Amino acid sequence: NPVGQAMTDEEMHAIVETAHSLGRRVIADGHHAAGIEAAIRAGVDSVDSIHFATADTLELIKKSGTYMQSHIYAMVAAVGDTRETVHEGIVWWHPTYVLERLFDIKMKPFVLQRAYRAGIRKIAFASDVGNFPHGDNARDFIEYVKRGLPPMFAIQTATVNAAEAIGRSDSLGSIEVGKIADVIATENSPLQDISELTRVSFVMREGLVYLN
């Protein structure tokens, strides 16, 4: 997205005010620092992508308590591993100049890494699933850990953190009495090998077992 800020400050404030009056959360999706910073100042609850965030952007996220959502696997898989093979990724149909821009993002440290190092812990798991098959988004756990996040924290981004980010901590995000029984299990501990989360062997949704 070449547009730094697609909406005016007034438009964003109106969206946030209206959504919050209806009890809804607001997620801003954008790549550039200017637009994301304006969205945070408007009071959004979460920001997504922010591939071109600056140190000031991260400081604003940290001070505001806004959640950030980061997806890395989609960017890693988007293009090939060299500038000559950019068309060999999952979004191969895009124009070459777009793929080259995605390649440049892939080759630099992701904002998630910088955010974690900066002490930001309000990070929620997100993905661009749809660009790739449902289920493959679990590979983001592998990308998170590969880039320095502890396995337990990586799991928390998709459980307790994600539930808090959408305002559902009362019923989701952890295994507690009174909460919805959404549970998955693996044969071995993902704390020892995070890739276990790509090999789920048990699925319970709302107390009903779908895979065992």
C-alpha cells in the first residue's frame, strides 16, 4: 500500500468513536508509520502489519497500550528466496514491482522482532490466511520463535493475548472453569519444539471433540 495515511484524522476518530459506542473493537491495517500512528492517536484497539514502523511508532504503541498484530509467515512465503525468484511464492501473480517490495520486507528484520526487543508485550497472533491454506498459519509460531520470541510467549500471542485483544478474555484464551472449552493438543511439547503446533492431534471446540 503506497498510501501513508488513507483516512483523515477526523474520519478515524469518527470510526473509533462509533465502534466503541457499539461495544466493538477497532483494528487498523496499514504498512506505513504515519497512518498507523494516526490510527493509534485516534484510539484504535489493535494495529496490524506495520512493516514500515519506526522507533517512534513502536514507542507510541508501547505508551498507548495498543495491541499489535504481526504475521510473518505470509511475508516469508509470499516470494522466493532471491530477487530472481520473487515470482516463486504464494502471491506469484502480483506485478514484479510489488513482489520486489515484499522481498525487501522479507529480507529485513520484521517489526515483531524490534517490538519484542523494545519491551512490547501486547502482541497478538494474526495471519493473512487465505493467501495460503487454512492451517498453514500455524507456521507463524515457527517464524516467531526463529526470530527470538520464547515458545511460551509465542503461544500466548494466540491464546491469552488474542482473547484480550478482541475483548473476550472472560470466555476465551485460557483453560479455566466457566470459559469456552476450546482446546488443542499435540503429541509432544511445543515448548521443546514449536513446530509441534503444525501437527495437532486433538481438537475440542466448545466442549465437542472434533479430532482425537
